Amino acid sequence: MILPIQTGQDNPILRQEAKEVKEITTQIKQLVLDMIETMKAKDGIGLAAPQVGQLLQIIIAKPEPDKEALALINPQIKKTSRKKEIIEEGCLSLPNLSVPVTRSVKIIVQGLALNGQPVKIKAKGLLARIIQHEIDHLSGVLIVDKGL
């Protein structure tokens, strides 16, 4: 099911802290599938649960069209590279807006896969940028807050 996207930098849902997912239920799995479908329908490359009105620590990243989407539950960045780069970012919650944002080029992120298993991912480039962007959403941070 395609879910409505929360929009606007003053939207209270987008400005709240997302809650930790305590248990991966059937509803959580369905939410992830709906988020992936929604992201594809909106031509996005990443999506966080607060963007679809759910204050839960769930993110989706899909930097390459021909690869499967990565879903992470309760993601935490454990390490960031010293090397950073500035790239214009857009956001499905802030349509028609792009902002130059400084982010680490490489990160190590930990979280849970949809099957509940712990995962640790070394990400670089676009995937690292998407994960950082989506994790910001879990803290109520938007690109307009990070822009130069």
C-alpha cells in the first residue's frame, strides 16, 4: 500500500524523536513493505518511518534501482569517516527543495534486519549518505537544519 508522505519543515511528526522498535511484528513487517512500495512510487532512494506518519526507528535505503531495498530497524551509526563531502540533497518530505549538506563519506551502521537478526553494515558513497539522511529523520532533523 502506498502511504501518504508527511511534508513541511514545520510538520510536528517530522520534528519528533522516533521510538525504538521493541518487537518485529507482522505489522512492522507490513509497514516496511509499504514503505518500500511508497518510496518506489515517489521515486525516492530512502525513506524513514516518520515520513509516513509512524514514529518508529525504521529506515529504508535503495541507492541502486536494480538492487533490493535495505531495511534497517533501530539503526545506529557506530563510526563515521573523517572525510566528508558536501552534496545537494533532496527529501520526499520537502518537495522542490534541495540543500547542500555535509556528510561523512563512509559510515558503519548497526541495526536489525527485518528477520530480527543484528546487522552491521559498512557503507560508503550514496548508501552512506542515504542512511545518514534517514537516521536524521529518526531524531526529527531535516536537511534544512543541516544545510550550509
